[in-house]
Amino acid sequence: IYDKMNNFYNINPSITYYTTCIIFTVVILFFYAIRTFEVLSTILNNPLHFIMVIASLIGLVSLFFKPTVTTGLMVRRLGLIGLVVYQLKSEIDGGLVSSAYNKSLNNCIAIVTGANSGTGFAISQRLALLNATVIMGCRSERKCNESAQAIISIISNDKSNVGSVVPMILDLEDLDSVKSFANVIKKKYQRVDFLINNAGLVPHEGARTVQGLETSFGVMHLGHFALTKWLLELLQKPLPKQLLNVPHSSRVVYVGSEAYLHGKLPDSMMYGNGSGDLHGEITDNCPNKAYGFLPCCPRFACPYTNGYSRAKLANILTVFELQRRSDSSSVRNKRRIVTSVLHPGVVTTNIQWFLSSSSPVHHFLRTADQAADVILHAILSDDFVPSSYIDAMKYSHDLLGFKQKYLSNHLSAFPLASNLTFAQKSFEINSFELWHWNRTSLLYRVNHTGAVDSTLNNIPA
């Protein structure tokens, strides 16, 4: 019967065959394109995944150079290739979960920005399930309260859970709101253990913050920088000896993106008073409106891509400089800070429709819960050099050479770190002009009126 069915559906390569194969190939290549950095990271560190990727690509090529003669064979070949790619995706995303992140965080205080949805909501829930007190910073009071109630309803099912969530208004587009948020935190809490700068957005062209700054840079970089600066006192406050479950070092984690590779900062931001292009004078360094990945599609073109990328690049530089200053001899009597910036993967998110759960593209993406595992790694793991860039597969990269230049300072200022196993990977940046930046990186003095100054005078460590 099997042979008769194959003979019945016996075909010669036709327009239908090639159309089917082309559509299938486009779908597979689209997955590899949108998950490029995760795939590259895993095949460089896992030989089995390298074999799976090569096998699937050879299979796609064979569809055209060695076509099948029956529909049954074609379906089986397509199914086998699809199964290999599906298994690869499952291992890339599902392999992130680790039981090492199940320890109790009772007595720990965490702040998460952009906490009402997506990755921010997921990490808030995970921290609350680990018994932490989670302060959810959100722009919308209604959404923040609804998200907090959703988490409370989940953790209330566990009678032994002592975690809690505290919804609070935090509008990173308004530095006055950031200042007010920080002041309330200082009044209500004695310290902060984890600061997760997660909030992100892709604004429309010409969007400005309340202080008139370009929105991408103003929110994702300067807003988070101001929040971190104003909470440094609590992050560095020494721990009472009687506290249990609280780590020796506080953590500052920036949720970044591989998009930083496309970011570039104009010279005007590096010289003079440092305010160049903060108000869109150079339109995010785009030479013209048609510049971008796809000139036909504005959402993929500048200034959208570069405004976002530039903010993510600036955060990498800030993390490096904050770590260097935290480890300086002048602050040895304070609690250590361990900083990191991470790429959570290409995640289902509401910042763009084509990445949202209502888009068919979301089947190719990582879920917010899976992205939260990468953030937990940055919060709880000691297996990376401070100030590292952590990719979507949890591999750390010392982008700016902190290990060679300043790790000795960190070990000296933080003796406990000498017992830690820091990963020794390094990653060479040569895709943009780092020589424009000196060791002070890209830190700005930001006051509540929105004034920005790169002279670095009077900035507390």
C-alpha cells in the first residue's frame, strides 16, 4: 500500500514543488535571520548545534539541486528539516532554565523598570516567587496595579512564599518623575540589592522627552542613568551583619540588545559640552531618511534603528565606567556593586507590533519567561567578569577589557571575588570607532531639570 501511494503521487519537479520548497526555505532562513546572534553564540559553543545548523542548510540546498520524485518523499524531507530546526530552537530557548536560580531571595529588595509587561513583568514575577520584595516601576498606574495584582495572585498560592510586589509610578521620559521615584525609594527603604534597568521603547520619529531629549536616548540611557545615579547611595550601603540570603554585592543590570552593533555616537556628543544630537540635531546620525536596513520600510530604517541602537551602546559604556568607579579605592568602605548588560534574545514584546504575541512572527521568538532566565543569570551568577556583556545564551564577553585593566582593582576592593570563577571570554569590538572614547566612557551629569554635561565633575562614585 505504501509503495502504491508513493507511485500514485509520483511527480516530476514542477512549479508546485519549487513553490513549496521556496516558501519552506524562506521560513527557515527567516528564523535563522531573526535569531542570528543566538544561533551564532550557540554553534560557537556547542558542536551538536553546529552540526544541526549545517545539516538543515544542506537539506535546504538539496531540495533544489536534488529534487524528490514523489510528494511523499518531499513531505518527509521537509518534515525532517523542520524537525531539526524546531529542536534547535527548543534547545536554544528551553536550555536556559537552571535550578541554580531557585535559591531564596528573602530580605532582598529589587527594582525593575518597565515592569508591567513583557520581560519586565516576567522577571518581576520570578523574583517575587523567589521571596524578594520587588518594586515595579511603571509609567501607567493602572497597568502597574493590574500587573502587580496578577503577580500577587500567583505567589499567594504558595503559603511559604514571603515575596511581595510594590507598584510605583516611574516615567523615564520625565527626569522629574525619575527624581521623585528615587526620593520615595530612599525614604521607604534602607538599601537596594538589585536594580534591573529593563524599560525599552521604539518611539515615533521626532519624539521628545519632557525635557526635550530624543526619546530613545532620553529614556533607555539617560533616564536609566539618572535613576542609577540617584540610587547609588542605597546600592552601596553596607549590609547589616544579621541579614540572611542577601548577596554580598548589589547588582546593576541593564537589559541591552545586540542592536548596539548598529549604534554610533557622533563627534558632537564627545566634545564641547557633550549635548550634541541629544535633541535630534543630527537626526540620530542618519545621512538621509532612506538610510537603513530596508529603505522601503520606515520602521526598519533610521532614525528608528539607530536611536535605539545608540542608547544600547551608551549603556554598555556606562556599565563599564560604573564598575570601574565602584571598585575605586575611594569607596572601599561601601558595598560592592557588580554591573552587567545583557541581551535577553529576540523576545516577544509589545514595543513593536511585528514582535508582539498577535504577530505570526512570535512563533520564532523567545518568550518573556525564557528571557527572564538570562536576567536571573546576571542577577545571581558569579560566573562572569564584572561589567560584562552577557549574550542571549548566557555567555559573557568582556567587551572593553575590564579583566585586563581593572579586574585587579575589583578583587582588591571586593576580596570575596577572589573565590569566584569568572569566565575568561573576551570579545573584540572593531565595528565602530572606540578611539573616540576615553576611560571616562559616556557618563553624564544629569540633574532633575534635564541639563546634561559630560565633564564628569562632582559625580559621586
